[in-house]
Amino acid sequence: MHLRKYYNLLGLNENATLQEVRKKYRLLAMHYHPDKNPSAEANAKFIQINEAYEIILGRKKAPASTSKTVQRSKQNSHEERIKTAKERYKEQLRKEQIENERFYQSLIKGKKWRLIKLNAIIGIAIASLILLDIFLPRHYEKDRVEAYARDVYSGGRNTSISLVKTINGHELWIDNINYALYAAYPEIYIERSFIFHDPVNIISIQKVEYEYYPVYYTFYDARFIAMGIFLIPLFTLWYKRRTIIFTILWYLSLYLSGIVILLFLLTNDHWAHLLTFGFL
């Protein structure tokens, strides 16, 4: 209860975290700093928020009574209190700079940073091959529709998709399915990308023509999004600055890109196709 007024001076409640206290103090100190706001009211406010900050952090004891506060005010001149408040503010900035530098150095050193470098190498390799996969010839695997789900779901982009199962054990989400694909023309080819063998289309073998059904929910279907995620670690290595953006990129590179890369390699034997350049 005795600290409530000091929290109020900073515009915070007593449940505020230490990080919130430091952030609010820094904003108020910059606003009321005598070098930026030379008015008498600003000077008095600058002194008050510095004292409140010191008391909340436990660096200074709160005065026992109002009379003691008045007595202390008489003993110290206004100029001395301004000088002390400035020194506290500079010291706080110096400590924050040291903490920020220590945190930045912890990001660009150690095992996690080396893992981000590895993610960047693997990510750019996969992204390059995915891009190349768009232009290379396709593989065609002969198969037969064994069953399909009558339930229809929205696949976005004004599509209605359903699940198809083949005799070779493949389960594929395709667009614009109809009963003829199962009953009249169950023979199909699965069109796959050259390097990673991801399904691109189902080709229905009909009497006089072929019917194409795009395959959804694959890495090939989301190839451009996947490429962007794979390239985040490379962008992080290039950016490498003492900013909050770099911190966000660091976490995305380590966790998001790392998990997606691992998931990609383990799905559909992508790791084997990567090593053999699609010939396996």
C-alpha cells in the first residue's frame, strides 16, 4: 500500500512487472528530461518519477512521513536534486545498454546460432530446389481410385475439395471430384514434381480425354509460403542488427523454420529425394 503513490506517479498499478516499470520510467524520463523540457513543472516531475523509480526498485527507501520529505527537500537544493535525477537516468540507460548488448551477444553466439546457420544452409538449398521443381519435367505414377469421401470441404480459392484413396495407399485431397472418377474411370495417373515427388495433379484416364484434378494440402501446393519460411534464417543472418526485429527473426529462424524444415524432410521421403536429386 505504501508504494501505491509511487506506482501512480509512473501511471502504473501495483501489479506492474519490473519490465513494465522500466519501460514506463524510460518513456516518462525522456519526456520530462530537463534537456528536452526545461520548464519548472517538468523538472519537478522529472525528480518525482526518478525517486518513484528508485523506490519501486528497492534502491532507495520510501520516506517515513511527509514531514521528513519536506525536511529532506529543504536540505537538498533544487539544482542538486535535478543533477542526481539526471545521473540516475544516465545510469539506468547505461545498465540497459549493457543488458541489451549482453542479450544480443547471447543471440549471435553458441549452439542455437550455429543451428540457425545450419537452417539457413538447408533452407536455401530446399527453397532453390522447390523453385527448380516448378520447371522440371514431372513423374507419373499409375494408380487406381479405390474410394473417396462424399464429404466436401472448402479448400479456399473458391474450391470444394474431397479426400480420395487409391489402391497404392495414397490419400489425396482433390478439387471438383465427381462420382465418375470412382465408378466409371477409376484408372488414374498421379502427376508428381521431379525432385521431391510431391503430388501435383490426379489425371483421370477417360475415353477420349484426360481430366485433371489439382491436389491440395501438400508442400507443393503451399510451395511459395514454404519457400518464404525456409529463407527466414538466411535473411536473419543478413539482417543481424541490435533491434527487436532481429530478435523476432532469430526466434522464427530457430523454431518456426527449424520445425518446418524438419517436417518437410521427414514428409514423403523428401530427405531421400533431396540426396538423390529426385532420382530415387
